[in-house]
Amino acid sequence: MRFVTTLVVCGGLLLATAGCDPAAERRYITEGGGVDLYTADRQSQVELQKQYIDFVCDQAGPQCGGNWTLFVQAGMNDIDQRCDGFLTWLDARRRDKEPILAELSALNTTAHTIMAISGASPKSLDIVTAAFGLATATYNNWNSRLLLSINQSTVQEVVYTSQGKFREKIKSFPINDQPTAIYLLRNYLRLCMPTTIEAAVNISTTLVQREAPPEAQENLVVASVKSSSPVRIQTTFRSDNATKALEDWLRPNGVLNNDRVKIINDFLVEKQLSPKPFVTTFLKTAKYESERLELARRLKLVP
């Protein structure tokens, strides 16, 4: 019974983590971002910001002092690294779902069999079954969030495309002071937030359902939607030596390499293609055959 109790307690703790700070939740419900410009934790936030500026300048080099453009570039590189870590974790969490559920089912069967052989009462067996059922339901509920349910390639396309567009947009933007630099980095950081990614996917779905081609064409998920019934994407796909070489290079050992996805996105930004295609579109569409061959040769994948 101690084993069963531990399971139930663990399940309760998992459920409790969603609301472990009642004061913060009440403040967000009643005030949103807040109604006061200054709060008690502002001073500590200022100190943390100073530490972050020093941290980024260490990466930017000795020319960082007063050069806010260089500071922003180094800051975006730091954010890219953190975002890649988040996307890698997200992919691992998604891949772990089925094995974990299978393991919970196997443990339930094993525990039930052992207890039945050892002469446990029907009541005890029911408790074990209920405990494992709670653990399974809790894990399923946690994994039902949109960000964990949608395809990993969609998440990566949303993030990498938005990051590329942001960098391109501010390439000639004057950055003359610290507040402007911090403002740009905060906006860049938001691109990798779960709420931002989920909003982009939801907006894309809404645009397609409403058959709004102009808006959908500019969206991060829907590249090209024609007004017709039913709604369909119109493009011509083809496969060539460069396509096969790039696809094999992109998935060494059959696993998508996030760093190599970024290399392709950086290449697309460099070529200034308008509108910037998704990686999948770039790899398979006849329209980009010459650019695809150029990249494959640059990576020495084809002669």
C-alpha cells in the first residue's frame, strides 16, 4: 500500500503544480500586466537586466560598449541558443509520450499481477488500478496542450521563419540607446514563447477556414492559399539530386537536425526570396531549383 500511496501523492503534486502561486494568479486575473508602474520586484529586475547586459557584452567582444547594434546582434544569438534548447526539449517531450504511456500500462499490469498472485484483496487491486489511471490521465492532460500536439516541423517553421523576418526587418533599424536595444531583444524573445507559437498556428487555421488568401499568404504557417472550394495549396513539386542530397543531409540517421534547419533558413534570408518559402517548400518546389542546387553545392553535397 505504501507504493500506491506514493503514486497517488505524486499524481496530486503534478496536478497542484498548475496553481502553486495563488497570489500571482489572483494578480494576473484582476490586473493583467499590472496597474502600477512600479512594484516591489522592479528593483531586482533592474539588477538582473544589468547582469544580462554584461553577459551579452562578454559575448559581443570589446567593441560592445556603446555599440548597441552589435549588442542586439549578440543578444539575438544568445536568444537563438536558448530557443534551440527549448525546441529540442519540446521534440524530446513529444517523442517520450508514447513510450511513457506504454510504460505506465506495463507497470499497471505488472503490479496488478503481482498483487493478485500474492493474495491482495479486490479493494487493494481497485486502488492500484485507480492510481495508475490517475497517473495516465494526468500525463495525457498535460500533453494535450496545442504546442505538444502539433507537428514539430510546424513549430520550427513558425519560430525560424519569424526569427528570420525579424532580423531582416531590423537590419537597417537605428539602435542608438539601451532602451531601444532592450525593446528589440524582448520582442525577439517573444517569438519563441509558447503563447506566440500557438497564436500563430491558431491564426493560420482561422485564416484558412475564412478563405482569406492575402492574409494567409503573409502568415507564418500558411505559405500560399488560393480562394477556391475546397481550399487547397497550389504548387508544383519535383525531386532532383539536390533535393535528395539536402533531405538526407537535413536528417542524419533519420532525425531532423535543428542546426541544419537554421542553416537553410539563413540561406533563404540571404537570398532575399519574397515571400520567404518554408524549408519543405524550398526543398521540393520546382521554382527554387537553382537556389536549391546552389545551396547543395555550397555544402558540397553535389558536384
